Amino acid sequence: MKDYLFVLLIVFGLSTNSHAQDNEVNTTTNSSNDRYEIGVNIKIVDGNALDALKLIPAVDVNADGIVSYRGNEGVQIFINNRPASQSGEYGPILEQILIQDIKYIDIISNPSARYDADGTSGIINIATSSNNLKNTSANVMLGFGSREKYDAGIGLQKQEGKLSLNTSYTFKEENRYTSMDANLQNFGENEPFKNTDQGYYGDNNFKKHNIQLGAQYDFNEHNNLSISTNIVKIDWLRDGDLWTEVTEEGSMPHRSEQNNVNEGNKVKGEVRLDYLHTTDREGEELAFSTAYAAGDVGIFKELGTMEQNYKDATFSNFSFQTDYTRPIGNLNLETGMKQTIRTKTEGFNVMNYDENSDDFIPDESRNNIFNYNEYVTAAYVMVSGTHNKFTYQVGARAEQTFIRTNLESNPSDIFENDYFKLYPSLNLKQGLSEYDNLFFTYTKKVERPSMRMINPFEDYSNPSYINKGNPELDASFIDSFELGYNLNKEKINFKGSLYYKLYQDPARWYTTEGENGAMVNSVENMDKASDAGVEFIVDAEIKKWWNLNANVNLFYNMIDGRSIDPNVYQTSFNWRTTVTSNMQLWKGSQLMISGTYLSPQKNPQGDVYSRYFINASLSQSVLKGQGSLVLVWDDMLDTQEYIMSRDQPTFSEYKTYGWESKVVRLTFRYRIGNSASSKKKQSNGLGSTTDAIFN
């Protein structure tokens, strides 16, 4: 603890952001960055930030707007070097950032010590434009898709002198089916052989409302203040039928059916305040940021005719951050502090049907309230510089974490998890010519368990598969290395890299056999895990009207949990690739076709089968470039499904999950007036029509 306080005092004394809008310092010092510019690497007629991300190799965006990088959904999203969301729910925010307002997107595969240590899949930073011009612009969006899918939105931007205002509202409604087929066999010693077949089919319907408000005021050339708010409301209804057929050795098959209903709503609000001060000394900045998010989730479940349960969860996230950047001779010093407070409370109330009273009565053995409190105090210092063609950045982040969890049925039994860690980072880059360079990065990160992983409440939605969390999970620490080569020329960009990640105490889902042969899915800290691989990224202009990009990732994976179960040790060689073709067929058009393949993989106790899918979209600029029509066809071949199997000493399992992934959408967007960003892009040859984009 003394070491922690000493580091904290040193950094506080040096002082404190350079999360400024349009700030180049934060991301370019990371040598492993990949920058994709709108109109250069990302050629797109119209759309929003999610549409732009779909055109970046190694980045995936699923139908729910969840972004992943290198197959990992733990990627963090930043806007102008600031976290886009306190709660990690990025989809509604990214849907409101239009292509016309994006300058470039940076992919930071190995974030430096400047950034939170929690997060293992890198950072995506979206840089937007800001201009002090007198103008007003608005945009509207209408869309519909197959099988009851609707989108609508409206936005307004007002800039005059030192003040800029923006607001938007979006609405989305969708209905998708989901399905599951499973076979489970139990054959433990001294137990009769038991075969269980299951099937499920249901509809998932949700309605989402999103409101955004933002403002920025530039007091003078050295001081500005910005505020942003976001409110999301989601209502959903999931209704499906589950059938189960059980055959025990020496007995006739027994079949049962139940209808499951899951109805809920979520309300979440976020507010963020940023103040930036610059000086006459070029590169010197001082910034303060504070953010707060809070929300409430209510879920009612009706499981057949025997159980009803209700969950009520509340959460709040608060952070305060101050950063300071200053050039000192040929060096650049960055330092700062951050305080984060997260609280989550989830109440669980179960009612079981009682035949004697012909009514539902409380199940006191399961009713409870789970509390989670997390406090993270962090400080960092980094030094970077350049000598000839050699660029370096070295830094360290210190974090003290306090975690308290308890069940209110036993308030004195508090689980504590406190730890202090240093998270170093190193970024090196050696320029070979004006076009290419070699780079090396190392970072240490932490992966803290999610609420779903630690929540101890048991979910009996499927009596044959019981799910529950583990409140005593420890954090996992990751050492990440990457060595690579970058080539950036006019018509081709290439990146090749070798990477290695070592996980200590990784938290993984683990299945055991419970009472009556039911499977109990929980989470355990395994001993260790590792990923080692090679990745190639190519972005090439084949013709002026045709761009092609591809990502190929070949990797070795190992998971070792033999201290928990001697059978939990898996190794596998895997690969995944995505190839995207982007073509201009005629004036103002864009045809994009993207194909993805994921090879078979191992989970701690079994196998995940291969998957592949193809997506396509056709865009057309209309109404003199002020509008666009976009036709999207997701999963054209209807091949998306998740298949897994497990073969253990006392049980075996084969399970297939399906969902409605083959979806056709048509979206119309129209802009009224020219935004400041559009004017700026026109001056750079990136006007509102697609002629400049493709030529």
C-alpha cells in the first residue's frame, strides 16, 4: 500500500488530459495503430459509425450492434479519445454518428498505460470533426426490414460562433426467432444411462428508444467545455416453447413441454462533462473529465406453469479523470489520474406454484439481493519521443482495486477482493522508409469478471441446464506482446504481426453434473491460458472503382484448468478470415460483399464447430447527394448457427443454437443543409457525392 500511495503522489504532483477533440497525440504514439480515413481507406456512400466499422478488417459488427475486434467483444469504443459509454453499451451511440462527421477511425490493438487496464481486446477510437462555422443541418432516417424490423431517426446540428449544439432521436423495433436443439447423455458410474433430447423455438421482440443531447462552447482558443448526454429505453418480450424428452435405461420415454416468457425493460442515462485547456506552448494540454451513468433493469419470467420470477437490477458508474501532456525538449510527458466507482444491485424474487393453495407462493430459499461495489483508483505516467526514424513510448499505470460483494440474506458475509497492480506498457517503432516500419508492443492488462459471471442466482429457464455465477471469482491478468510490420502506400496498406497473450487465472464457463443429471453451468478461474498467432491485414485498391480488404488470423490456443478437473486441458490450432469487396458500379453507387469464416475451436471441455456467413449491401446516392438508399442483406446463405459438443467422463453433449440472421433491410437517409464537416471534406476532395469518394 505504501508503494501505491508513493506512485499516486508522484503522478499527482506532476499533474494532470489530452483527451481533446481532434487531438492527435493520444493515438499516434501507439506504434501498433491502424488508421482508417473516411474516403481513403473507408469508402462508403452514407451511413453511420457502425456501417464504417463493418469495412475495417478484423472488426465485426453483429445484428445487435455489438462490436468485436479479432473475435473478442471486450473491445472498448472511444469518441475523440474519450470513452463513448460508461456502461459499455455502444450500439445506440454509434448509430447516431454519421459518416459525414467522421474524420478517421484508429484501431489500437495494444493500448498503452494511458488507458484503463481493464479491457483485453484493444480500443477503437472514432475521431469526429469540430468547426466554428455558422450553419445548421438536420438529418432524417427511415428503414424497414424483413419480418417486423423498423428503424427511424432524426438529428439536428446547430453551430454558430463559439457554441455548437446537437441532438438526435432514434427508434428501433425488431422481432427475431431463436432456436435450440440439444442431446445430453448421462452415464456416470452406479447410475442408469439417461438420454435427454431437447428443442426450443421462440420469438424475441424489442423496442429501443435513444435520445442524445450535446453541446460544446469554446471560450477562446485555449479553453473549451463540452457536455454530452444519452438516454436509452429498451422494452423486450421473448416468448418460446421448450420440449424435453427423457429416456432412462429400462424405462419408456417421458416427454414434457413448457412455455417460457421473458418480459423486461431497461432504462439507462449517461452524462459526460469535459474541460480542455491548452497553452501557447505547442502540445501542452490540461483536461478534466467526469462521467456518470445509471440505470434500472426489470425482468419478469414465467417458466411453464410452475415458476414465476422477477429480477430488479440497478447500477451506477461514476468516473473522474484529469490528464496533463507537455513536451519537454525532444520528449513528450503524459500523466494523469482517474477514480472510478461502480455499484450494482440485483434483487431476485421467485414464486413457485403450490397445488394445495392453487396459487404461487414465495420460494424463500432462492429469494435474495446481491450487491456489488467496485472502486478503482488509477494513476499513470508515460514518456515518448523520436530519434531519427525510431519512435518509442514507455509508461506505467498503477491501479488499486477494492471489490465488495455480499448477499443481503447474510450481510455480514462479505466477499472482499483487493489488489494493487502495476501495468507497464512499451511501444517501439522503427521506420524503414517513408512507407513502412517495424513495431513492437507490450502491455499488461486485467480482465475483471462481468456481473453475469459473478451473480450467484440460479436460472432454471431450462431445467436440464441450470446457469449461475460465482461471486468469488478473481480477476485475470494478461501479458500481451505483438511484433509486426506495416506498409502504407497509395494503393495498398499491409500489416503483418506475430502476437502472444498469456492469461493468469482466466475465468471460463465450466459445466458439472448436478442432481438428476441436470447440467450446472457456472464460472471458475482456470490455471492459465494462452493465445499465440500471426495476423495479416491487406487493404488494396484494385481499380479506382474497386477496393478489397482482407484479414487472416491463424492462432494457437491453450486452456489449462487441471487444478479444477484433470480433463480440462485443451489445445487447438484455429484460424479466421474476413474478406470484403467494395465496388462502385455506377455513379453514386456502392456494392459491398463480405465473407467470414471461423474454423473449429476448443472450449475448456469440448469443441465449437466451424462457422461461416456472407453479408452484402448496395447503396445509392440520391437527391443530388443529399440523400441515400441502402439495401442490406445479412447472412445471405442463412448459415449462421453455433454448434458445440462436449465428451466428458460422465456425460456427453451436442447442442445447436440458431437465430434469425438472414435479414434484408432498406434504409433511406436525407440531410437538410450542409454540415461543417461536409464542407471540410469537400475541401479535401471528399464531398457529399460518391464521385470524390471513389475517384
